[in-house]
Amino acid sequence: MNPTIELLKSHRSIRKFTDQPVSRELLEELIRAGQGAATSSHVQAYTVIHVKNAENREKIAELAGGQSYVATCGAFLMFCADM
């Protein structure tokens, strides 16, 4: 089978994270990499919010259906569509 298709079919989503902090430098590098990704008409129609406040993360975790990793992971980024 085509290696690209095989890779896509083997995708797994893991929701088990550590509480190890992610450096600001790494977060900025990852966001810059995402901003460089191809999009239709090079539209960057989103805002990235780094949620640091523990109380806010707890509330978001609850609103997201009890997804506890939102409150406990080392860094939580929220992506909001800007249409």
C-alpha cells in the first residue's frame, strides 16, 4: 500500500499527557510551524490562545465534557476560528 495512505490509516489519538511544562520557546516554535502550514488562499483564520490560569482550565475541562487532560497537561492551547 502507498506509505502515505498507510500512515494516515495508522493514526491514533492519545489523551494521556504529563504535567511537564512546555517552554515558551517551544510553544512559539510550534505555533510558527502551524502558521506556515498550507491553507486555502493562505488564509490564517484562527486565533491561538495559551490558557495558563488553572481555574480557567478547570472550567474549560468541564465545559469540554469532563476532559480532565485540559486541566492537567503541561500546556493547553485553544484554537478559535476567526471567520
